[in-house]
Amino acid sequence: MTLKKIILLGGAAALALSMSACGRLATNADPDDLSSGQVNTGDDKNEGTTNTGTDANTGVVNGDAPANQDGVDVGGSDMRDADGKCINDKDEDNICNEEDSDLDGDGIANVDDPDIDGDDIANVDDEDVDNDGIDNIDDNDMDGDGIANENDGDMDGDGTPNLVDDDMDGDGIKNIDDNDMDGDGIANEDDDDMDGDGIKNTDDRDMDGDGIFNTDDNDMDGDGIANEDDDDMDGDGIANDKDNDQDGDGVPNASDTDANGDGQADDGSTVEGKLAYFSRSGTVSLDAAQLVGNSYTGSQEFDFQDLRDEANKQNADVSTVTPYDVEVVADPASAELVSAVGDLTYTMRVYYVLPGTSTKVLIARTPAATVNAVGDLVAGVSFSGGQILPTENYATFQGLFAKPQYTKVDLVVEMELLDAPDSALSGNVVLNYVVKANAKIDY
């Protein structure tokens, strides 16, 4: 028996740098002088007068002269000065700290580095992880990646998405034991946004940020105590029997048909509403010639916003968008190009990877199946058909839709061949996938 893997990994980001130039002034004098105070036209670093040569000025000479006029200025930004130099560049590699995947230049990517800023203090013990002079509890960007904590899918920069990170603020204290899980210096019970995602607890479908909707979460406030045993289930510091809104959803108990937030009406019936249905489709290409004996990498990016836009078009509540089924089907035309002798036994796994993180989160898998060549996959597999089985972390994929700051993920499909065919496959197979979702109609 042989084991081989095909990995289809998607997603790429491009960064464009806008450049601007100033006009050149015709002036005189001593082209090589660095300090005479005269106006210069050569390659200089004059500290006191306006320059017109190719220089290293920051745009304002010595802080008190007119702006650089040499025609080579890049233009200032939040990260760079007027000549395009990084304002903050710890390892002096001309990559600004906010964009540097290896902040301290030690050859270890930030997401894998136990000491991101290279100050010999482990991240879990470091009160200023990114070494920007602002303590983590006061720092709106604690890992220094240029993304505000509330919009950052990996707040502590350890490569693990917040939704599956058992220590989301990277302070060495597990979330369930951490009285300040988002590391903002405000105790959970006093914090109106306990997971630090920018969504108030009363409006947050996942208040503890573990990727599981409150209605499905047996530990709504993430304190390690099951709701049924927790005398303060929403973690607001008010005991349930004295709390006018015990599930913390912003609806007073007296008006709430589901006062304990378990998704069931208090009279025992299921809380339901009218639903809108929609889907998002995409493709992943597989080079069958590289299927045997090689790892193959394709690319596919999944855009959540498309589903949210569809919900909007149907007058549905965007905040309630929930994926409920996934289908994968081989394109018939491309499948005809595949040929093989003998059966092929495989298992398939589906992951997501959040941009800026390194952790693959397994959300679905198929049991081992045998087909007569890859072309037989044209029959398709799905959750609803029972061929794809959701994993425990599938709930966190659904949970991504509850957080508006998540707009895209890379989808990864991993196919493991358990028994190789008797001969090599040829041609390309296109796998079509469909993610189906619904949302409550908003009247």
C-alpha cells in the first residue's frame, strides 16, 4: 500500500506601492557640500536648506526647511516617510514592521517565533510583544502586523486563528482561565466585547470568539463552565437569577422567547424563522499527471462577502448567514481526459486557512472510497449525501460568518491516495465546489 498526497492550496495577496514625484528646481552651488547651508543640486544630505539633487532627505530638511524638491520622493504614508523609508524597521531590512513577516530578522517567521520582537523575552511573558513601546493591554495592534486587534484574525500573531486558539491574546493563560481573554486590560465580566472582535457581546453571535454560535455553544462565555452549571452564563458578572438578560443577547428575559439562548424556545419548540437560501461556487484544478508520486498545489480563495451580498439581495439578515452544506463534483468534460488502469482508493480532507495565519483548520473529510479512476468523482460528494463528514471544527467555519472582519479564506483540499492505480493518470480534472448557506429573512 502506498500513501501519496495532493494538496490544493489557495489564495494570494498583492500589495501595490503608490509612488509620486515632485518637480525639479533649477538652483545652484556646491553639489557635494553636506553642511555649507547653501542650496545644493548634487548628491547630498544637506541639513539646513532645500535640496534639488538626489538625496536621502525625509521631505523636510532638518525639520525646518521646505519640502524636498529633488523629484525622487516616494510620498509619505502611515508606515513610510516622504522618501519612502520605513518609519519603523526593527531589523533594517527595508520591510516596515507592520508588513514584516519576520520582525526581528532571525530567520523565524513571526507566526512560528516564540519571541517575535527578538528582545529575549518570550511572547507569553512579554508585556510589549511587538516592541513598539506600547504595552499589549493598551496596544490596538498587539502583534504589530498593521491590523487592529478587533479586525485581526490572529490577534497574538502566533499563526493560529483566534477562533481555534485556546490562548487568543498570547499571554500564556488559556482562554477558559483568563479573566481578560482578549488582553485589553478589561476583565471579561466588565468587558462589553469580551473576545475583542469589535462586536458588542449583545450583538455577537459568538461572544467568546471560539467559532461556535452562542445557541450551539455549551459554554457561551468561554469560562470552562457548561451553561447549565454556570450561575453566570453570559459572563457579565451578574448571576443568572438576578440578570435581566441572562443569555446576554440584548433582549430582556421577559421579552425573550429563548431566554437561556440555547436555540430552543422556552416552551420547548424550535426557534425558527423564514429563511433565504443561496450559494457560492468555485473551482479547484487538479493536474492528474502529477497525481501519482507528487504533491500538487493549486489555488482557490473563498470570498465570504459574496454570500453576504446574496443575503442582502434577498432582504435577509446578513448577520445570520450560516453555511449548511458543501458539495464537490468533478467537471464531466475534464474528467473525460483522465485515464487509469485499476481502481483508485482515496480519502479527501477540506481545510481553511485564514490570511496571515499558518494553521490549517480541518473542517470536513470523506471516509475512504474506491473509484474507477478520478473521473468517477463526477458523481459528486456532499454533506447532505453523507459522503463528506463535518469535523468538530466545521462549526468554526460557520462561525467565521458571524464576524464581519472575516471576508476571505484560503480553501485547502487534501486528497490522500491509499491505493495507487496501476498506471499514471493523465490530463486535468476540475473539481467544482458549492457552499450552500441560508439566513433569516429580515423584515
